[in-house]
Amino acid sequence: MEFEAVIGLEIHVELNCTTKMFCDCPNRPGDEPNANTCPICLWFPGAIPRFSREAMEKASLLCLGLGAELQPRSAFDQKVYYYPDLPKGFQLSQAHLPLSRGGGIEITDESGKPKKLRIHHIHMEEDVAKLVHEMEGRLPISLVDFNRAGSPLVEIVTEPDFRTPYEAMEFLKALRTQVRSVGSSECSMDNGTMRVDANISIRPRGTDQMNTKVEVKNMNSVRHVGDAIAYEIIRQGAAVQAGETVILHTRLWDPEKKVTLPMRAKFEGPCVPDPAVPVIELSPEWIEKMRSRLPEMPAAKTERLVKQHGMTGEEAAFLSSDAEVAGYFEELVGQGIAPRTAMHWLTTQLMPAVLLKMLSNNEINANAAREVLAHMFDSDDSAEAIVTARSFRQVSDTATLDTLIDKVLNEQSAAVADLRNGQGKAMGFLIGQVMQASGGKANPKMIRELLTKKLI
């Protein structure tokens, strides 16, 4: 029997707010352990949470950037469970009335066709504390760092639209770009500001049935997400073929062994409305105000760059994936540098604008540009000063080049004859000889033009 996978993702994104979600403690989980705490995030008796407006705005921008519809009414619930990283015995989340519903991201699947991967809803919640397990010494112990407790999160819950590891990986890369574009989070799986859980089940290909899913955690890169899903599809398929029953539970991805390992039974604690945090009500005017703050999104920017600068879709998508790189590219073009030149140097060696402008104006050649860039790393001198001091300026004077070319033609009569007999390689040889005669400073484009006039 041939199986297909049914995959859904749950993505936690830490918002880059100045403070935590319900108090004024700094939102800096990496500080000295337990430095950023107060009675609210430690949940002392009588502490009253105060919801962060910044968290509300950043979460709303994230939702709108993913095409979701902000709900006019949302509310926090107490998600009850008991664990050492949760001092109050429950987590403030939005189980019943999430911040937004709908939305999605379009990717290109493995066959090259567009595919829309839908988002079910996005809700806000607070992060929990961090457990640090000390396994060395006479007695292994676990320590709790509450710096992270109360940090503002959103959880993006997708529809089970994914069928392959590739689709999940492409979705995560596109989502990361979208969220970074609106400025709500760094979205780095390396430092934990984006965390991904995958829910995976299998079914006979061609059917619509929904079978028991398995949740996989502990994936700290996009590649690990793909590897974990691929392994779990194979594991579940082998289990079903052997007559075993897939049971609902949570597994951990082991990146060293490249396997998923059982962690615990799947547990869903009760969720009851929280009486301390007021219901959030959003007016249509406020929602439109937030929508007006959205920047140009990557898909729209890609389309514009293709139309405006004649770029390929791949080139435009590369630029659009990083707002700073795209901004730098457009700044270069605005200074009169040809889009093709700017794109080439951005994708090979990131050049300062002044250096690219000199290159675009034929004041220096490509080899000289690389030399100047290397000197700029070791010097406080400007590009202009380095070019002048080290005589990197390109020779583009027609009279000077004519003199050099005539000298080379007199010395290389055999190559001249070869070129006139149709041997194209001779042109490259002659250009190289002129460049050598000029000490590498001649303008190769002008050399070719002048040689063509003289010999062809």
C-alpha cells in the first residue's frame, strides 16, 4: 500500500518587544539567569498582569503580514498544567478566542507549481521559564531561569495542508521572511526566537481520511524540521505495514542519531477564561491603522523588482528575502549604478556604494575593486583615497590605449593573423597582452572595442 503524509505545523515566534507580555521586566532571556523578574512574571500572590500594548501591535502586524484576519474580539485563557517551568500552574494563552484567523503563504512545490498553505489561526501567549539540566557532579539537578517567563509569543497554527518535508521547509523559510519584513521578530531557530513542532500522520494515498497524528519537537533548524518529518513518515509507514497501531504521543528529534524518540503521552490540559486580563476588542479603524503600517511585503517587492529592473524571479526573490539587502540594492540603483552591476556585486562581494559607483563609471575595473575593498578592511582611508594612493584608477583614455594596443599588435603579429583568420581565442590573448602592458589598469571593455575597430 502506498501512503501519503498529512502534516501540520505549530510555530512559536518570540516577539522582539522591549518588555515582557504582562509586566515591565526587560524581554532579554539571554541575560544573567533570573535577573529580569518581578512579582508578576514570578506570579506572586496578588500580582496583577498588565497587558503590553507593544506586544499587541507587533502581534497584529505579524498576523496582517501573513494575510490573516484580525478578530474584533480575542481573550486570554488559563492553559492549566503543572511543570517546574510554570510558576503559577497555568500558561496565559488564547485557546478559545485567538487574535486572528485565516491567512497563509504561497510556495512553489517540488514540481514547480504554486501551492497555497493555509493558516488556521494565530494566537498570543506568554513563554515559560527555561529549565537548565546540570548532569555533571555527584547529583544531577535541574535549575530554573525565569528570565524567559512571560516573554511575548505568538503561535501560528497551520491547516494540515502539507504533504512533504520540502513543503514544510519552504513554508518556514517564507514565513521567516514575512515576519522579519514586518519587524515583529528575528525569527531565528538558532537562538530560539522561532520554534517549530510538527504534527504528522499518514494515510493511504488518494483518500481523505484523517488518522492519528504524532507530534515531533526539538528541531532547531529548518533542515532538522525536514529531516524529522521525513524520518517520521518512514517510521509510521513501517509500523502500519507491520500491523502496529499509531498512537497519539509526542516524540523528540535526535539530530545526532537522526531519529525521533518517544517523549511522553500527548496531554491537553483544561483551558478556562482568565479573569485578570481584560478581553481585547479591536475596532475596524484600529485594524486599518495597523494595516497602513505594513511595509512592502516580499511577494509584492519581488514582482516590482522584476518589472522595474528587468531581474529574474530568482534574483528578485533573493533581494526581497532581506529588507536591508533590498534597500541597499535600491540605494545603489538610485545613485545611478546599473541594476545588473549592483546585483552582481551584491551576490558575489558586498561592495560599498562609492566603490560600486566608481566601478559602474569605469573609473576602476573589477580586479581593482576587489583590491580596494581588501584595503578598506585594513584602513580608515576612503575608497577614493585608496584608488589614488595605489594608482588603481583605470586607464580609459583613447590615445593612451591606442599607443598600448599598437605596441602589442606590432609584437604579436601571429595572434593578429590568427584573429583575422577567424580564431576568436586570439582576441582574448591580445586583450590580456594589452592589460599586462598597462599594469592591469586598462579598461578591458575599451580595449576590445578599439581592437575590433583596428582588426575586424
